Amino acid sequence: SQTIHQWPATLVQPVGSPLSLECTVEGTSNPNLYWYRQAAGRGLQLLFYSVGIGQISSEVPQNLSASRPQDRQFILSSKKLLLSDSGFYLCAWRDLDRAGANVLTFGAGSRLTVL
Amino acid sequence: GQNIDQPTEMTATEGAIVQINCTYQTSGFNGLFWYQQHAGEAPTFLSYNVLDGLEEKGRFSSFLSRSKGYSYLLLKELQMKDSASYLCVVRAGNNRKLIWGLGTSLAVNP
């Protein structure tokens, strides 16, 4: 069965510091991977998605970046965090086998607080 | 523009039935999802509708009317563990993007 791991679970970072969140998927190959952010009072916002190694599409221009160095690894980074980067970050992969529904399965999430 | 409306909060009693409504205005439609999200956790998939009608899955059912831009999630025999936020999500547009509602926070009381 497929599983998705995401870490760290929580982190508190000062403004201007760097960020690295990591996501790995097991039990599937060539998955479509996604990074979402859920801020208080807002719906899930798609940040990046990737259909393969080295292929990254950015949905929202901002100070975040993403990389996919390996088939099952997806990394979210920032060189300098802003207060507005605080939120709940979710990695997800798209299950193409669920009868065309293309369901998203999420990792446990990383709660980031920027002070 | 793309818009999804659902109530912010609802309260119900253990053992009862609750219906959570969702209306949407999108350019194009390619399916509607409901996800459940417990506090502090990630969303988990509940149901998917692409054609009009009712989809039943155990205690949960989801209904869709494409002509009305309307869906509801029906939860029967409510349990305390059903206290969570329920997210209505529409896949729309030529690029089939997901548009997420803000969620309905359901509190189940004993």
C-alpha cells in the first residue's frame, strides 16, 4: 500500500531564516506530488505540483520554491521566511487508480510558525 | 470567478442526522469531492460525485445537482468522532484545477 511521509511535524522559525520541508512517498512510482498551504481562515492553496523528477509547476509567485530530486521525494524550501509564510503545509500525492476520481492523499502536515 | 460556499459552523447531536450544504459557481465542472479534516490533521477523502444523484458510502452520503451548482454531504447516526471540518472541493476549468471551500466545522454534542 502507498504511504506518504512528511516532516518536520512542527517548527517555529524566525523571520528571515531558511526553510526546508520534506515529503516522501512509498509504494508507488512516478507519483504526481503537490504542496498545499492552509492558512487560518483560508481554503487550501496549491503552491507547487510535480509530475516527475525535476518537473515543478508553481501556482503562486512567492518566496517559496520546490524541488523534486528523486521520483518519490518532494521538497519545499525558502531562503528567507516571511511572517505571512506561517501556516499548515501539506504534501499530497494523486491516486490515479481510484476510478477516475483522482483523489488526493495527504501527508500528516507541517505546522510552521514564523515569529 | 470561482467560488464555493458552505456554512462556517454546524452543531448536531450524537445519533442524529446532519446535512452539510455546498454551492459552487465555477467555470466548467469535472467533479466534486468531500474531505474530512479533524483539528490539527490533514484532510482525508470521503466522497466523489461527477454525475447527478446520490452516492452512498456507509453512514455518509453525498448528493450532486450540476444544474443547480449544489451538493450536500449527509451524515447519519452521528458519532462524537464525526466532529471535524468538512471541505467541499470542486474540480473545474479546462485545467481541471481543484477549488477548495473553507470548510464547515461540525461539532457533535452528546
